[in-house]
Amino acid sequence: MTDATKQTSRFSFQKIGDGVIGATAGQTAVAGSGNAAQELEPRDYNAILQTLDNNLTPTGAVSTFTAGTGVAITSNVGGPGTTLRLTLTNALVTVTNANNYGSLKILTWPNTNLAVLSARFNLTCVKDGTGLLATDTPHVAVGSAAASNKTLATTMVDTVEQVTLAGTLSAAAQQNGPHTAGNRYIAAGASNYLYLNAGVSANGGGVDGTLTVSGTVDIFFDDYGVYS
């Protein structure tokens, strides 16, 4: 330990149950109030705080997520949970004429244990006017599975329920509230994705069409870390 007389300040920290914690400048250990083996230097205390901070930082930090094409990620860790915002800028969803549905992977979750509590989106979707005409009314939703049918359902809409776009070339899609599947628990070690899905009864133009999507998707979740 460093000589206390050579420090401008010194704090003595005792183990729980050893007595009152002292914090007097220049303090030396005395019987009943701690001993040298139990004292921590300021640098040791800072190291402990750093360890605590690291342990309290959720694995849901932005760096552990992978965004899709045309998607940027920001997050806010506050209170008991995390808000993850996906900002889409001219992201493209291709709706094939053969199937009348399409998907864009917008997020890859990290390998962790988490519960998705709620979600919302506020999007502007622009139809290409060739395959998807202004009069077409696709459904859009966010789900844990890519669209596999022109009628979006089950895991294709389990994160944000579908919204029907208006019969205009540029249409808004806004949906608030909890996702349809209840709290979803994602196990560590799994491959987990979110998709922006679109489905339409028929492509009015008779060829593949695209939706150009801009706006935000907000996901609210609790992250419980990785446990085997």
C-alpha cells in the first residue's frame, strides 16, 4: 500500500460488518475500524467503479447490434430497459410480382437473453409507380420472420402489427403499442433478426415493385445478459 502521509487524501473502506466506514483525510488503520489489508487506494476504488460500470452496461449497446441496409441504429438506456431506434433512410423493400410480398432485414440482435416489451414505427413508404402503383395498398409490418405470404401474419407481424398503406404514391405508416406476440424472450446463442415486411394482393404494374422507406422503428426491451 502507498504511504498515507504522501497522499493529499485517503479513504479507508471496510468490509461489511467490520464497523463504521471512515473517510477522513490522512486516516490510518486502528483496531475496530479496519486494517491495512482492507483499505483501498483511490485508484483501487476507481477500478472497482469501472468494473461495476462495465457489468451494468447492457449487452444491448449499439455496437452489439447489426443494422440492415439503409438503417442506422441509436439507443437510449434509461430506467429498467432500453429503447433502440432504427432510422431508415431510403431503405428498399422489393415486392416481387411472382409472390406479391417482400422483406428487408433491418436488424440482427446480439446473442443475449432479452424480452421485447413493445415497439412502434413511423414510416413514409414511396411506391415505385411501376410495379407498385399509386392505387396499390400494400400492408407493412415488422416481424421476427421474413414475409413468406402476401397475407402477413404470425411471426411476420409479431413485432409491429401491419398497417395498410393508402392508395397514393407516397403513404404514411404509423403504428404504436405492444407487438402482437406478447413479451418475446430471445435465448442466447440464437440467430435473431427483425424484418420490415410488405405484402400486397397484387402488383398493379404486373412486374416487381419496390417500396422506398424512410422513418423510424423503435423497439423497447429488457436485456438480461448472456447466461449458459
